[in-house]
Amino acid sequence: VLTGSTGKLGQNLVKGFIENNYSLILISRNANKTLDLFKDYKEHITVIQADLSSRGDIKRACDLIKKNKRNIFGLVNNAAVDIDQNMLDVSSDDFQYLLNVNLYAPYYLCKYLIPLFIENEEGVIVNVSSNLSMRSTANATEYTISKAGLDSLTRSIAVQYGPLGLRANSINISGMRGFTLKVNEILSSRNPKDVAYDDWKISQDKIPLRRRGAFSEFVDTIIFLCSDKASYINGVNLPVDGGSLSQI
Ligand SMILES: NC(=O)c1ccc[n+]([C@@H]2O[C@H](COP(=O)([O-])OP(=O)(O)OC[C@H]3O[C@@H](n4cnc5c(N)ncnc54)[C@H](OP(=O)(O)O)[C@@H]3O)[C@@H](O)[C@H]2O)c1
């Protein structure tokens, strides 16, 4: 089960998982957009419509998954929003919305799907976090709070459900750069600046590896964490950031 599939990393994740023979349930707030985006992969995906800011939608999506007795074994919480404003200018509604999508949605998806994992005797959760959960930058207060909470949720689940064979880890991203899948389509219809994404929150000369991370480097890590190759990795908040967190 994957959230945020229509986003930059999400599109690359869908492609990566399918190339590695996974089938995916995509929870998306715009089912038509998602089906259209992934029309080439339609035999590998099921789309469930849900706005992740709505607890009712999340419950309905999970009930649907349970009703179909899906033999699911994994959840990747990838959807998120950002605000990019000084905290003094952020409205309480915007803060609440961000928390709903970035923190409460992963919490409730875990809460509703973990019983299914327990029933299936198999379960792995990967939360897509940021290294901003452990450092900070200007105009990111609400986002960093949400990601710090997500890291904590990850560790808590790892400890609580490890004894039942479930694993939970987060990937703490920074320095991402690359193209979305629909490059040509976007090129013809939108500002070329939207086509190539470049993490503007960290400059390249602040990254020890002195380069950006390609989408594939984050996607491969997430697929690895979901796989049996990572069977003894549990409760980790893993920075995948070219070493920037290690640098003062
Ligand atoms: N971009 C970076 O440099 C960076 C750095 C560190 C960590 N991360 C983390 O990596 C993950 C992916 O980032 P990204 O840059 O690929 O994100 P993105 O391109 O902004 O995409 C966000 C995704 O979340 C979905 N979403 C947002 N609000 C939603 C809601 N209310 N209900 C359902 N879906 C909702 C969006 O759906 P719609 O298409 O419907 O809007 C979209 O699929 C996030 O968790 C982010 O925090 C990113």
C-alpha cells in the first residue's frame, strides 16, 4: 500500500516497485489522475480514493482493503505536504492540515492496517521522512515537527510489533534531484522548471558527496527496506542524504 504515488518520488516508486514485481494499492485523493498517470501499469495497481487529511477517508480506504482480504504485507507512507513559511505567518488551519497529512494519516494507516499484517503474519512499514526531522532550516517548523513525529511513530511501531514479526523503518531524505516520469507530457504543457526537480532546501556544496541524490537511489533504498534483504533492520531512521546530516 503506497500513498503519494502521484508525487515526484511517488511516481518513481510506483515504477520501481512494479519493475521489482510488486503489486500496489495506491491510496490517492484523485483516482482519475492516478489511473491516468499509471495507465501503462494498470494490471499491477489498484487505486483507492482517499483524502489523507480526512480520518473518515482513511478508515474507509482501510476497510475496503480489509474487506477484499488483500494479502498485503507492506505500507509505504510517502504522501506529505510542506508549508515553507515563517511559523509566525502559518495559520492554525494550515498547521493542522499539514499534521493531518504528514503525521496523523501515517499513524491511522498503521493503526488500521497493522491488524491485517498481524493476521497475515507478515508486515513491513516504511515511512518516508526527511533529515529535517533531525536538523532544521528556516521556514520549516511545522514540516520538521511532523517528520520528527513520523520518526518517533516508526520507532514505536518497531518496538511494539517487532515481537510479532513486523518491521518499521523510515528513510530520512535530503538532496533529491531528478525527473518525474511524465517528463515529455509535462514539458509540453507546463513550465520547464517543474520538470526537473532539485531539492532547494540544501545547496549542493553543503552535501559531503557534493552531488544530488537521484530518485532511483531513494527508491532502491525503500524497496530494499521492504524486502527480506532487510529482514533484521527494524526501528531505524535511515538518513539517505549524501552525508549532510553528519556535517556540522
Ligand atoms: N522533495 C524533497 O526534496 C524531499 C526531501 C525530503 C523528504 N521528502 C519526503 O519525500 C516524500 C515525497 O516527496 P515529494 O517531493 O515526492 O512529494 P510531492 O511531489 O509534493 O507529492 C506529494 C504527494 O502527496 C500527495 N498528497 C498530498 N496531500 C494529500 C492528501 N491530502 N491526500 C492524499 N494525498 C495527498 C500528493 O497527491 P496529489 O498529486 O493529489 O497532490 C502527491 O502524490 C514526502 O514524504 C516528503 O516529505 C521529500
